[in-house]
Amino acid sequence: MTSPTETPLKKKGKIPWYVYFGGALIYTAFAVWLFAESSPLAWLCLISAPVGFFFAWGAWKQEKRARDNA
């Protein structure tokens, strides 16, 4: 008999690609808005938005590969 501490942890699902995509869209909108306000935070949003799009693309590819292999 195994104790609860010996049982393997079940991994929950990965974050779907559209969550990353939505976050990247929000960062893009913030960047546009903050540039209009002449805020230095606009640069942070401008740098972060492509990172979100990159992660969305990677998650989409992984989801597509899993769907094709199933």
C-alpha cells in the first residue's frame, strides 16, 4: 500500500495558447495607451508583448502537435 506522499503528482493541463495571446494583446494595448501618455512603462509593455506572442505561438504548436499525434 502506498502512502499519499508516495503517489505521483498528476500534472494539470498546460496553459492554452489563447491565454498567452490575450495577454499579449493586453500588453500591446497598454503600450499604445502609455505611449500616448508619454509614460516610460510603455517600453516595458512594448518589450513584453512580443514575448507573449512567442509563448502563444509555442503553446499553439504544442497543442497542434498533440492533436495530430492523438
